[in-house]
Amino acid sequence: MATIINRSDWAQHPELWRGELNGGAFGSEISIIFNHQDRVGAGPRLHRHPYTETYVVRKGNARFTVDGEVIDASEGQIVVSPANTPHKFVNLGPDALETINIHASPKIVTEWLE
């Protein structure tokens, strides 16, 4: 049986793609963070997860740092951070950045490193 997850189950804003979904609550083996950064230079600080995280750049431009490697990605590109690898990203601008961050886990588990 399929499960439909409504926007009201994950969205933190009525119009922006911003929010989190722990998929395990819906029988899924993945979780998702919908990230929207208006401000250039904004983004999550250095952290890691005990599983792979896959980023889909939906809009804008981002600078990722994955295990010390700097990667610039733009709309339509996908960046993969391996399990247990320190990583972070920021909005490069000039416009808003939107990413869909797919966590290979039914629950989001984050260890903040800075």
C-alpha cells in the first residue's frame, strides 16, 4: 500500500521549500530535509551523518565542502556525501538556494562538528 505524505507533514513555511521529514514515521527508509537559504553565505555548519546524504540542488548555486574538498554545484546537479564524512554547504548566490537533502536513514541523525 502506498503512502501519501502531505506538505503539512514536513513544511515549515507555507510557500518555501523548507522543512524536514523523518521517513520512518511513514514507513520509508529515507528521510529528507528541504533546505531554502535566502542569504548568500548561509548554510549548515560542519557536520556528519552515519549514512550517505545526497543533495539535489533544486535552485541556485552552492559551495559544498565534503571531507575538505570544495565543490561548487548549481541547479540540477547532485552531490553525494559518503557516510561519516564531515560536510557543509553555503549559498553562493546571487539568488536563493534550494536543496533537497536525501538521508539514507529512516531518521535524521546529525553530529555537529562546529
